[in-house]
Amino acid sequence: MFNVEIPPSSPYESPLLRAVTGTTIRPGGLALTERGIALCRFPSGARLLDVGCGAGATVEHLRSRYGFAAAGVDISRKLIAEGLLRNPALPLAEGAAEALPLDAAALDGVLCECVLSLLAEPRRALEQFHRVLRPDGYLILSDMYDRNPAGGTQLHEVSSEGSPLGEVARDTLESLLTGSGFATCFWEDHTPLLKELAARLVLAYGSLEGLWCPAGGAGCAGARPGYYLLVARKKPD
């Protein structure tokens, strides 16, 4: 067993972490992505954006398997460069969830997998997702959440600026979505996938320190971590 320290400032760029998580760097990997895609029933050629795409593994999968016009943005210049080195044809760009470089109503779907909880401005990101989606467009979220409603970040504590969102209770998340112009269509708990990945990380590194709540979100104290898949739809204006 190894006790390897992964720099908390850039855990997703670490080859040590990806050696355990795979190229998607999240619980459930592409299988959970496919579950979300199946729930939305996108037509061939649908315009999709993967926010927090990393090196583009999901974008590449969506294009090759389904024929979607999928693209990706990520704040990590290193991961974007890595993806383009592997496949120069991938439409990947450096960009932030809070300021998407796209026109309004340009997309049929937005994927944001294991990213929202890390954002310091979740409301602004959700507003951006709403802006770039066409009417009735789909938002696919998967992320950690708090199964102890009293332990996580509460809605009144979620500001437009500040520390990362962290793990919130389901009702807090759905209230955020409603306030941003979305209606939740599906919610599924996939906590076993989080537990499985956590066990593999502990076996590899000896500890989850620096990986659990890597951005230091206040919502970790007293949290009972779980993992969810959620599909929401943009409500008509």
C-alpha cells in the first residue's frame, strides 16, 4: 500500500489519480454518462457540451459512439493540450463553466459531471447552462451530494462568489436548479459507485486526504457523502 500525496490544487491533472479513476476521472465513468444520455434520448447529431471535459474522453466517446456534435471546455490548459495531442480533431477549448464561449440557445444538451460541487459560483454556472441551451434542452449532472440534509451547504449559504459549493443536500440542489430556470426530470442515487472508487483510491494511496473535498468546501463537515445522477430540462421562458 502506498501513501502518495496528490497536490490538492490540481488533483484532476495528476497521473496518479487517473491511474485509479481512468480517463474520465469520476465515479461511474462512461457507463454513468451513457445512463444520462439514454434518459435524454438525444437524436443523432445533437449538439452537446461537456463542461469540465478534462482531456476529452467523454467528448470523444459521445462523438464516436453516438454521432453527436459534442464539444468540451475545461479550465485546465494542461488537460486540454493533452486531449488535443491525443486527438487533434476533438473540439476542445479552455474555458470556465461560469463564462461559456457560446451563443444563446446553441445546444441541445449540457453535461457537467463531478464538476458543479467544485465551483465557487454555481449559480452563475447554472445561469450559463440555461443560456446556452435551447428551450427544453437537457442538463445532465452527476456529482457528490450530502445524504445528511442537516450536514451540507444550505441554500441560503450558496452565494454567487466565495468558496466551492461542496456537497449539498438533494433539496438544496433542486432549489438551485429551479431558481436557475430548470425542472428536474430524473434523479438517481449512485452512491455505491462513489464507495467503490473511494475504496480503490484508499488501496492505491492509503488515504483519501487531498482527494475528498479537494477544494476545501465548508460543506464537508458533518456530511454523509453520496453520489447522484440528475437530468433536468430548461423550462420555457
